Amino acid sequence: MKRIILCTAILIALDSHTASAKEGMIQCANLIYGGTRTSRCFSDEFLSAVQRDTTIATERRFKSVKMATDELFNYPFVMITGETDFRFTSRERANLEKYLASGGFLLASAGCSNKDWARAFRREMRALFGRDSLQKIPMDHPIFRTVHEIETLELQHPAPDAQLEGIQSGGKLVVVYSAHGLNDTKHTEGCCCCGGNEITNALQVNVNILVYALMY
């Protein structure tokens, strides 16, 4: 059963972050990092789904934002993905650390389950937050109940170790990461994630993640 999204929680989220194309709408960012790297085809369908399934008004497209700029701090929710090795610049590291400490939220997804990108992301998180900062998120965590009741992560090729990982700050998740990948490929064009093992119920998972980020 879908939960009722409280208006007061939404107003708090809107007061905390002001980025929107229209007044009162939540806008989310697709990060440009490591100089010029960014996602080319990560599905934004979950933004529309949040608006359909809850009382949260969302812009239906990501805004491309450079991690190294102050524009980052205008967005309550940002996502990052890719398919090759990378390194954040020193300014990007400083900005991301400050952004997450000030209430921002990062969704990270290894494109096409790419191992080089996954290793690079883990390396960057260790550098910023310590070796054991990324922890597995148990399936009874509230993030799996905010809108949709998610009992399992469904993959193209079932894997017994399928779990999301996260980093907490102040008692709440501020980073959610998937090594398998959370791209909702059913709603993308020119992006098949060939050879990857994407989470097939990613649309519902991403809806829950965004609502959690805004409410907690």
C-alpha cells in the first residue's frame, strides 16, 4: 500500500532547497564530474512517477550541473553514473562533502554494472568518508517502504547478493549506491545496458529513494 506523503514534510524539503523551474517544484540534477563526464541515458521517468504516485511536484527532466560549481547546492537530490574509471577533482570532492553535510542527497549507479566505474566510486567514497563508509542497506530499511513496498531487488540475472549500499550522516542516508545499476532501461532510448545486470524494478526503487531523500 502506498503511504500518504505529508504536506508538512514536503514544505520542509522545499524550504531547505530552492532549485526549481517553477515555484514549488522539486528539480533534480544529473552531475557533470571528473571534468566532463556525465550520464547520457539514465532514465528520468521516476521523476514523473513521483509526481503521479505522491503529492510531490517534480520537474520531469534532470538539470545538468557541474559538481565543481556552487550551483550544486541548489538541488536537494543529485544523481551520478558512468561506465569508465574516473577521479573527482579536488574542488568536486570538497563540494560533494559539503553538499552532503548540508542536507543534500546523492544517488549513484554503476552504468551497465561497470566494474571500473564501481571501483572508482568506492575509491572516491573512501577518500571522502573513510574505508567502511559504504554499508549494505537492509531490506527492512524505511527507504524500501516510503511509497512502494519493495521486498526484493529484481535483477535481469538473479544474484543472491543483490543489495543497495549507502552512507549515513546524522542518522539518515545521504548516499545510495548500486553496483548493479539503477537505470530504468524500459524508459530510456539508445541505452540498452548490454552486458550489465540492472535492477529491473529500478523505477519503484528510485521513486522510494527520492521520496526518502525529501522526507527524512
